[in-house]
Amino acid sequence: MPHPYQNIPELFQYESQRGLIRIPMEQDIPFTPRVRSLVDTPEYRRLSKISQLGLAAQVYPGATHSRFEHALGVFHNAIRYVIQLATDARFTQIVSAHHVELLLASALLHDLGHWPFCHPIEDMELADLPPHEEFISEFLSPKGEVSRVLKDEWNVETEEVQSLLAPKTANAQNDVATRMLRSILSGPIDIDKMDYLDRDSLHAGVPYGRNFDRNRLISSLLLNEAGDGLAISIKGKTAAELMVFARYVMFSEVYWHHAVRSATSMFAHGFYRVYRQLELRSLFRMSESEMIATLRNESKENSAFDLFDGIFGERRRLFKCVAEYSMFQNRELYQKLAQKPFSFFVKCARILAKTIEQHQGFAVPESHLIIDGPPTQREIEFKVDIYFPRENVYRSLREISSVVDGLARTQFDDSVKKVRLFSHPNIALQLTEVAQLDRLLEQAIQNVDGKDSGRFES
């Protein structure tokens, strides 16, 4: 069916099935000359040397796919979203052909600001550390090759891309069309989430993130009542519910799997011990293998080396989980630890190690005990409206779905993100046999908070 964007080269090639490249699973990506020019820039090629899931490959060996592959998948979704939304007259009235080209370029570039192990490092909220969305400006400098390709071949200015991908930056646009494009790029049913759930599940070798009908969901896309974001028609309700559940299970079983979190927390605590001696902007421009080599080399003189060696060395040696707390397992302790700053976990683990040594009579080296918990930032709540054409009304998916009401609220974090105490394998068994470990941990928390500096009473 003809649509107002049919002369955009990427949409034409996609619909005519010409000039395509293929990525898993059987996705055909239109590879026009200007797409090729963009992905062949040095700034973009670095994404092929950064894994999408980072430390998850320590547990799921197949999860070694790159951010390069993921970005192409997001670009593919952007094309499919535009073709579907072009059937909505309100969309074509506010979103011009230039906006669509901006969206396609931004979809390709949405992860450009990522560096290796980006999310574990960002979650630490270190001083003077720019979010990856803002770090994208490092790769979109006016004299850079990406900027040249955008301007000369896409007729897109780098400021337009930054306005979409980093809306908190100065001079970011906020008109209706921009809000619409941001909803497609980063929202409850955005093109990023639509890809990573499916792709991460595929490469991890688990079914959880693929058990929702992507085609049905995309074919049900339309504009929300305000006309500045996405909604879905009633025919996509079940697919949306299954997407919510897929996200829940992927966090529970993959992203926050206890062994994945062990490797992640080991990396974070190792990084925390060495980052002050590093030039971070140079570090973040490295490939993953270069960053690993740098971190191991810079940590040789301190306790961080053992942490990095346990993850990246010749023999894997992940810390063992010796205690776990959630809203359903010791709610009181969980609430005292969840959403605390990373520095709090470091101090608390240090005090706990000394306290155990004092009261249990065996040595607990400071670097052998780690507390891992949910970061201060919560996951975005899944908010999307369902359109009922017969009544011509929009209703919140949460309002009409008990499944979504139970899984997609801000309590999502409390359900899947647990607080865990990890230790070096050499002392794990001894720690699990400490009868009053919870009370010792509670005292450590009180000491960090400054509420109680007294001795532990057995």
C-alpha cells in the first residue's frame, strides 16, 4: 500500500526485498549506501567489539552477540514501526519524511555512546561520569566521520540526533513530533526493547524473551490519545501482556540470575577500586578486550586484580552466593539495602567482614565479601494505553489487565532484583554456616548509617 514515506530508500528496499543483509533470527536489513556509510565509520564499527550482554556470557556461553548486531535489529524494528504507523493519518500529519529519516538514523546510532560493561559502571553512579546517552556527543563531534555522513548523506544534523537520544541535554527539542519519535525509541513498547528481549533470549539459549507475538504487537501500533506517543489497539492486548511477562522473566532468569550478578558485582567492585587511576574517557573509547586488558594491568598492585582475574582469567572463579534477601525473603533487611548508593554497599561489606572476623574467629579479607543490590534507579514502569475502536476510548493496559497490573508497576524491581551477599569460594561454606549472619549484616548497616556504633550482642 502506498504511504507518504515510500520514497525513503531504506523503506523502499525493505518493501521491495532488495539490497538486504541478514542477522539472526532471519531478519532482513535494508543495506542502502548511506546505511553502509554510517555503519562503516570507525565510531560505529567499535560497537562490533562490545558485547550486548557483557558478563552474562560467563553464565550463558552463547550470549556473545554485539551491540552492532543489536543496533541493526533496532533499525529493522524502526522500519517496521514506520510502515505500520504510516496507516495512521495523525502520524503522517505530524511526522514528516525528514522525521522518519532522523528516526532511522537515530535507531542505528542509539547505542553509539555505550562503552564496554556500560550498565554495571553507570549503575555505580560515580562522580563526573556522564550517562551513555550524553557520552554519545563524544562520537558525534562536528569534525567526526559520523557527523559528516549524517549531514551529507542523511540530511540530518547531529544536534537532531542528540535531541532524540539524550533529551536531558541542553537545547533538546520537545515538540509533538520529537515526543512521538522518542516514544518509538524509548518507551514501554519501543524498538529497543522489542529487539533486545528477543535477541538476548535467542543468544542466551532460553525461550523467555521470545514468547510474545512481535508481529501482532507491531501490527496493532497506533498513536495515543494525545497524539505524541505510542498506543496499541485492542487486538494487541494479549501480545502486550506477554511482552510484559517476557521482560519480567528475562530479568529474573537472565539479567539478574545469581551467577550473572556475581560476575557483575565482582566487576563493579574491581572497577571501583581502580577507576580513580584511569583516564575514563580514553578507557570508554576502547574495545571490550582492550578495556579488560587495561583493567587487569592497572589492578595488579591491589585487590581488584583477584576480582578481575576471577572473571577474565584462564580459570573462571566466580564468587558464591551465601545469602539472599528480597521482598519475600527477609523484607526488613531487603528494604534497608535496596536502592542504596554503591558506596554504601562497599562500606557495609567492609564493616561486615570485620564484624564476622571479630565474632566468628576466622579471617574474612575485605576483597572476599561483596554486597550486591538494586541500583538507585528503578526500571521504567510499563505504561501503555489500549484503544477500543467501537467505543472510541483509550484505557490503560494496567486498568484492563491483572497480569500487567501485577508485573509492570514500579514494584517490578522488588520482584526480580534481589540483594545478595557474595563471597570468595574459599570462605563461602564457612559464611553459610554463620548462624547469626543476618544480625551481623543488620549491625553493619546500622554502622554505615551512623545509627548504631555499639558492639554486636549475641
